[in-house]
Amino acid sequence: MSGAVFFGIWYAVKTGVNASDWLLPTPGQILQAAWSERVRLLAAAKTTAIGAVGGFMLATVLGVSAALLLSLSRSVRRSLYPWLLALQMTPVIVLTPIIQLWIGSGTPGIVTVTCLISFFPIVANTVQGLISADMNHVALFRMCNASRSQELFLLRVPAALPHFLTGLRIAATLAPVGAIFGEYMVGNSSGGSGGLGFLVYSYNTQIKIPALFATALMSCALGFVFVAAVAGLNWAVLHKWHDSFEQNDH
């Protein structure tokens, strides 16, 4: 129902302001462009997916490692967390020339850009989960003379799983965006292997506006695939014991 309302408003706006097709194409024209450009779009989406998966996995590994380090003590968090905030608040567009110079263009640079964009949500949520374990359980572990590593891996890590998966879900929405931005800034199209970011540039310079909208549609589809994968992981890990998966929750 909401989709019908959305498209109805779209057609009403186009008709009301008499917008030309290059300014605001109709959904039908976008779908037609998506079909006619399907070969290029699918090939580009595959290339973008490779960069997005690589950056997402790298961000996950580095993010969890950083979170474990930050959870060791309050003094460690006070000394290192501001640097992570500074990295997060630095616009990636400022870092892309440095990335291209140090790491190179193409897939390595795209993976790095994607990692930078996806990294912080994983760190922030995982750290919050690790330091938010039930203090009664923490006291019980310490009464039993559990070591720091036992407390971390047997208590705090399982308790942090919902927070970690929340960060992972946020990162999953950012990874395709980061990969497309990375392709636009540091990617290349050697061998005709450019991703969706390259198609954005190509269609924009050729003023193929319906195809440009079709590229955005493909980007959204890729993002939904990422989110669905993380949602499936979230269900597999949490549905048997976490309150967010109550049987009477509809």
C-alpha cells in the first residue's frame, strides 16, 4: 500500500511540475533502463559486492579486535577511544588521496574505504556490550576466582553478542555505500570491471538519467542483500535465548 502511495506521489509530482525525463524519469522508465542495462548493472554489482564484502569482513575483524582491547580497562578506553572518534569524524573524502597514494587504486583502495566507513559502528556497539555485562554475573565469576580471560570470553563476549550484531547490521548498510563511494574515488575500470560507482560516473557524464536511477536501484538491492545476510546471522545466533526473539512477538 505504501509503495502505491509513493509511486502515485512520484507520478503526481512529475505531472504537476511538468518535469522533463532527464530531470525526473518515471518509475517505468527507470525499470526499462534497468532491463536494457541489466548486463552492465549485474556485472558492476558483482564487482561492488566483492569490494563491499572485503571491506565489511576487514572492518569486522579489526572492529572486534579493537573492541576487545578497549574493554580491558577504563584507562585504555580513555587513551584510545578519542583517536577512534577522530578517525570517524575525519571525512573519508579527505583520506581518499592518501589511501590511493599508500595503498593504490582498484580493489585494495575500495576495500580500505569500505572498512573505514563500516568500522566504527562495530567497535562502538561491541565495546558497549563488553562493558555492560550483568554485574551480578561479574561478581559471581570473581568470587569463583575466574581469570580475566575466562571472564572476558565466557561472560562478557556472550553478553555482548546482541550489541555486536547490532553494530554488524549498521555496518552492513554502510558497506555497499562505502564500496560505491570507494569506486567513485579510488576505483578503476580496467578490463571493463568497474563497479556501480564507475557506472554512476559513466551514466552521469552521458546524461543517462534513467540508467543513473537504475544504478541507485541496484545499489539498494545490494544493500538489502547485506542486511538480510546479517539479519539471518542475528536470528541464528540469538533466537533461542535472547528476549528480542520472544515467541509471542509479532
